[in-house]
Amino acid sequence: MNVSILILRELSPLDRYRYSLASKEAYDAVSSFNRQAYRVHHILSPYFTADQIDEFRLIQLETDFVISGSAALQFFDLSTFEDSDLDLYIIRAWDTIALLAGFLLGVGYDYAPRRNQPRSFQEAFEADDEGRNHPGSNYNSRGTWGVYSFVRESDRKKIQIISCRSNLVQVILEFHSTCVMNIISYTHAYALYPYTTYVERLNVEVWSEKVHRMPHKIALAFEKYRARGWNSSPTPSRHNALRFRSEFRDTARCLGDSACWTIPLAPVEQLDSSIRGFNTIPSLVNPLCANSWYTLVTEFGDTQNAFELLQIYDRDLQKNFAFTFASTKDLDQTMLSTACHLGETVTAFCTQR
């Protein structure tokens, strides 16, 4: 590894970008570094071989699941957490979940039920499908349906499939804090709060029903990420909230907007004969980017993501679609609360965006 790569690796993403503006040579060096550093293979290689990664990603294209949690955080942070799992979020549908689970079983992972789950994966799915949800999971939220763990016996590597009721982004927006609000699809990786997470190294606590129900578990999660380098705070810094194109702007956010850090991912190119039957051309329409929300500081001094779930039925496809839609309920009052909490007037708060 040459000296320039070592130096670039230690810079924050923002500082690397600033350095790339210095000269053509600097731009080329940063571009080369980014192409090599931000490859999804880096976070998948502890779990799969190179050929298995290609098949895994094509199944991702086929089923639209996303990677989130600590694995996605490691992708953007260029770091490695030895005690982390690979969390896969997928819409609750047996045909797609069975395809993903079948792949995991085929490459050496075993279904590892929790104490209160049925012994077989299909029985566990059917139990959840009948509404017999199992408490005790750290992933419980309004949008989560079931959590299924798969473990490789040789090294105890764990992969978790988290089935979601109708919308993946809803579940991510209901996470306990901003540092884990990152999403990796087949085509792109999105960091929802990049300045907070990767420049300020701050983890803003996001209030939700889950936080209210499980304060002890949430406190342990904050401590875990504090040990990994992120200090926790109930609100964003004043500097961040008031800067141009802030992640905490008073206008609606959406996935892939100007406040996000979006990285295009290289497609699977060389196909093994065993996976030639998969579709390899992603759709030109990215439904993930249709999800929107507000990130607001309340009058009580905590941070919340505000949205409603919009359900749409397509008669031609005979299929339901769900999107998070930025909720405007109590927006004016919340803007007043946010401005006051930051020591600003509403006029100043809005004109500095």
C-alpha cells in the first residue's frame, strides 16, 4: 500500500473531496482511491467467496433487499467491527425470502432460531405470517415483521434476514440513531446523515416508540457505537443544523437527496455458469428514492423522523406499494421548536438553509 493511499484513508470524506479539488493529479488520486475503497465486496468477503458474492448480489437485484445496520456503516467508514453481523432487510413475501434463505443455506449457513422461534425456517416464517410475532428481538419496530438468523458453524459468522411489513426505508428511519441509517442496494449505497456520522463523528439519538419501549437495550446500543468512535447526542450540533444543505434542514428529505452521500456501485459483470439465469439489468426506476421524511427537533429537545406511510395499489400488477411520505403535521410548530432549541428565530433558521 503506497503512502498516498495511507494518507487518503485517514482523511474524512469531506477532506478527501476538498483535496481532490487541488489539482488534476489530486483528483485522479482520490478517484482511484474511491473506486478501490468503496467496493461492496469489502463488507461481504467475510461472509462469502468471490463467486458467492456475485450470486448474492444478483439475488439482491432480483428480490430488492438492502443491506443496512453496522455492515453498511463499515462500508462508508472504511472500518471493520469484529463483533458485527450482516443485516439484510427485505419485504415480507415468501417467494423472495425463500430465495434469499435458500442461498444462505446452500453456501454453508444454518438457520439458528431464537429460543421462542420454531425450529425450522419455514415454520418460523409462517408463525410470523399468522401474526404470532416473537418479542425479544432488537429489531422490533412498526415496520418489522420477523427476524431470522443464519450462522456458519465454522467461524460463527451471523447473517440476519429482517422481513419488513411493506417498506424498507420506514424500518431504517425507525432505527435508534443516525449513524446506522445507511442503505446499500444493488445499484447504490446511501448514507442518510453523512456529515453528522463521518465528519463530526456524532451519533444523533432518534426518538421512536421502540426507544421508549426498550430504553435499556437502546442505551447498550449507544454505548456500543460510542466504543466504536461515535459520541451520542439527543440533537444535532448547531453548526450542522444551520449549515447549507443540512441533513436537518426544515424541508423534506428523500433518499438520494443533496444531503445524502450516494455512491454508485459496480454491477456484477462476469457471470459463473451457475447464475446465468438471473436478471443482470437493474430497472431505470429506483423506488427507494421515492421515500421522503422530515428530521425534526421537538420542543422537548429530542430528534425525530416524521413521516406517514403512503399505500398505493397497482391494478395492472395487482400489487401494493408503500412509501414513506414526509408528514406536514405540526410542521410549523416543530420548526419553531427547532429554531428555539438552536437559539435562533424561525426567520433566521429558515433563511440560513
